[in-house]
Amino acid sequence: MTSQTPGKLQILTIQCGPSDPDPARNVPVLLDLLRTATATRRPDFVVFTELATTQYFCGYNDPKWFDVAEPLDGPAVGAFRAEARRIGCHILLPFYERGRVKGEFFNSLAVIGPDGELIPGLLPDGRKVACYRKNHIPDQYSYSPGLNERYYFKGGPGLPVFETAHGRIGCLICYERSFPEAWRVLALHGARIIFVPTAAWGPNRAESWGFELRTAAVQNGVFVVAPNKGGVEVTEGARNFYGRSTVFGPMGDLIAEGPERAGPAPVWAEIDPAEVDRHGRRYTFFRDRRPELYGSLGDTWRNVY
């Protein structure tokens, strides 16, 4: 395998292409992509795009899609736990999760360690969670098909960080990249890399994709790793996912970028975790924060109107 620069981390984002309606057919495809990409180079982290093991089925209220959800201990996550152990790396697998409570479904991400074990997340209040569950669930129709994710997903319990062999990481999923408060919570709780698996299409979001992520990287002093699905996928209708999986450094430098509107494709990046500490000396944002001025962020605004 290719030798690694001392102190630096190898990041592999898998820019997934159009998926099959049957998740059982997608998992072997994803495993083949991963094995091919890592044949001569070992990653420290691998991350796939949002809902990697299924199609992106949102936009139509069809209960048949509840049948493709799997529990956290199901076969899809199990296959990647074995693969993480074989390669010796962390794997971040986004998937459609069937919760333990009847009728609960989540847009989730499993964080798997190099030993194949699931790494739990730690919420700001000290509670542990078994995986990351998307918190901000869109339901809007600025273009067609729309984003009726609330039909399929329950919101998660909060914003955990995950303790890995290479430091703390955080996760956001797709739509959540537009909530600056979420980024800041993860950064304040020690996340040095924030992964943002995405399945996005449409001109409105494509235009803001790069500068939104770059701004978050600079303002929070973190690496941003954002894989996005690429290519035309057909469910009840066709969607052209714009790809352009991206890795930004804490100073806002573009480290890697995937192809546009195409997939699947591996996107490699080498990052230097020391850049996070250098950011804190160049930009003193965290020193100059004034939390006492921001209390209204948690208000209900009942006295405004």
C-alpha cells in the first residue's frame, strides 16, 4: 500500500452514483468500490454519501420505502463493520435506520472503528448515542420532486461528537450544513473533522454548495469532508445529483473535489490535523466569542410578535 506522510491522515470519500431500488444489491457494489479504492492505499477514514445503501427516495409519500430500512445491527452495517476490521480504518456509513420503537425511522450514520466496533457518540449533556441521526429534517418544495423527509424520518436527539483514534469528529447530514449553530456546537465540543454526507440536486443548492461549506470550515476551524451523490437516479421521477464531493481545510483551502454530476467516484484527500491548532492562533474567533449575547438563540420568540 502507498506509504502515509507521518502525522497526516488519509481521507477517502466515496461519491456514490445512482443506486438500485433493492438495498441488497447496493451493499456489494459499495463494498467493491471500497475494495478497489483501497487496494494500494489505506485510508484512516472512509465516508459514503447520504443514505448510501438505498436510493434517495424522498419526494413522494410512498410507504413502501419503510420496508428498506434496517436496524443498526442489520446486515448492511454488519458488512461494513467486517470491512473496517479487514482494512483497519474508520468507516462512516450513512443508512436508512429502523429504530427499536415501532414506527420510528431515522436518516442515520454509523461510525465504525478500525476494530469493526461501533463508536458511540457523546451528546453535549453527557448522554451517549449509538449512532448519528439527522436532526434537521426538511419538508419543502422549492422544486420538484421536493423534500418530504419528515414523512420518512424522525429527528435525532442532538449533536454528538465521536472519539476516534485520530481525535474527535462530528457529523451533519445534507440539509444540516445550512445551520451554523450546529457547526458551532460540534466545534465547541472538540470536533476537528466534520463529515457531511449529502444527496443533493437542484440548481438552488448547487450554487451555494462550495461557499457554504468553505465558510463553515473557516468560521469553526475544522476540516469539512462532504461527499455528495452524483448522477441521474430514477425513483418515481428522475433527479440529477450534482456530485462535487468536497474537502476543505480549516483555513478554507480546497483540498479535494469530486467530479460534477457523475458517480460513483473515489475522492482522496490528505489532511494535516495540526492545521486545526494553527487556525486557533491565526483566527481568534473562539477567544472573542460572546456567549452571553447569544441567549436569544434558545428563546421561543414569544415576546417578539
